[in-house]
Amino acid sequence: MLPMQGLNVEHDAEVSRFHATVDGRLCVADYRSSGGVMHMTYTAVPPVLQGHGIAAAMVQAALEHSRRHGLRVNPLCSYVARYMQRHAETQDLLV
């Protein structure tokens, strides 16, 4: 599924999180950074919102951020790992 159109994904570097609020519900993609690596640790979308591309949009935003800033990606979160396996254009970001 393509990422949700018009979704506003924000980056909060202070808490190492990409997030979006949809229908008043918080969706998150958390990470931690060290040594030039973005360790993607956790994604969460409330069950009622799953299947609409929200997690994909947040992961895409995180990967675009890592590319712009020359960071490698360690997909510790199983969702991020699957996303990167399905999107060959992200393979060069892998640690």
C-alpha cells in the first residue's frame, strides 16, 4: 500500500521520534542514533488505523531523513526491516 496521502509526518529530534496524529490518535516511529547510525527501534499505529499506510509513511520519512544526513540504518523494529526488504531503493542505507 502506498503511504497515506496528505499525512503530516513530523520529526521530533529531541525525543528521537517521527510521528503523526490521525483522527486524534498518535502514531510513532522511534529510533536512537549513535555513531552515524539510526537504529529504528519501534513503530506503533493504533489498531483502528492500521492498514492505511501510516507506518509506511513514517518509516519513509525516517529513511529520507537518514539519507539526507548521511546516516546508515539499523532496522531493529520488525516492521522497518520488512519495509526495507520490500523497498530495494533503501538497501544502500542498511548498516
